[in-house]
Amino acid sequence: MKKIIIMFFIFQSCFLYSQITSKTDLEKMNNLFESANELYNEGKYLEANYLYKDIASSNIISKDLYYNLASSYAAIGSNGYAVLYYEKALNISPFDKEVKSMITSINGNSDYDSVIIVSMYLLLILFLVFFTMLIVLFIKKKKINKFLILLSIVFFVPLIILSSYANSDYIVTIDNANLYSGSSTKSDIVSQISEGEKLRVIEEHDNWYYAEGNFKGWINKSSAEKI
């Protein structure tokens, strides 16, 4: 559902705030972002990274923020988190060639799930259009249009399914993470996964994810982060 919320606000070009309620907060975040950009341009990548993370912790949704945070991670050699935030930026702007190029330069991945994300955008727009028409007609005529209800459901159900599918994508954030045959370090190692590789989580058990990439197996939750 988080990605649906992100897509609802995709057409706005400025920072999007979920917890910022005053003009002072807005100015503070903008000033922090500008300061972080200045530090990055001066080659002070670690300091810039701290500021970008501070802004991101305020639940701001912004392609530019995610892109710059990813670039600062890449600059300090943290490729897993770099790919993680490039992927977050790509979820907001799935046609952005520059973001795709940055991901490919780190892990060689060219599988971006763009078709899924774009399909989600289209389904969301169609759902909102028909659902809004349904509400407007109900307010004006006090009648429920069954056809519009049906159309809303037709678009909403696949939207939820695709959202659930896309929301299961994770990025490996440590180098040479072990993929085990069972949910224990005593299990056999199926494969070692490179930092920045994408996995699709199928199920969870305690501190473990059962995930699918080039291989299927169990990976410790501390080794991967949700996009």
C-alpha cells in the first residue's frame, strides 16, 4: 500500500511531506537539503549522507531526495543502500534513464519492474477517476451507481495485487550475504549474494526472509531492506 500512496502524489514536482505541518518545518527541510547538496558538491560525502538521511527520516517522499541520498551512499562505498534508494527514486519516476543507468553501473541489473510500476500508475488513475465519479454522483443525486462501483472494483483489485507483488522487492545491503537452505545459520549455504542485488521476498519467519533471486533460499533480515 505504501507504493500506492507514493503514486497518488507522483504528479507533484516539489517535496511531498507526510509529517511536516508548518511553513517553518518546510523551510527547515529545504535548508537541510540545500546544505546537503553543498556538502556533496564539496566532496564531503559522508556529511551530506547524514543530512540526506535526516531529511528522509521525516518521511519525505521525493525522487530528488532519494536520488541524492543514493548518490551519497555510492560515493562512500555503500553500494547496497545506494541501489536501495535509486530503486526508491525509480518507483517514483519509472522512466528515468539516469536512475536506471546508475543502478546498472553498480550491479549490472537491467530488470526494473517498470511495466509493473507503470501498470500500477494507470490502474490507480482509472480507479480514482471512477471512484470520484461515484462519490460525486452520490452526493448530488443520493444514488449509488452500480456500474461505477463495478468499474472501481475492477481496477482496484488488480491494483492491490500488483502493489503487493512490487512491495515484496528487497535490496541486499551487505556484501556477500549468505542465502541458506533453511531459516538458520546452521543450514547449508545455497548461494552468496552480492551487495545491491534485488530479491523478491516470498515469506517471513522470525528474523528470516524466504526470498527468490537467481536462487531461492533464506536470508537474514539484517542483510536486506525493503524498497
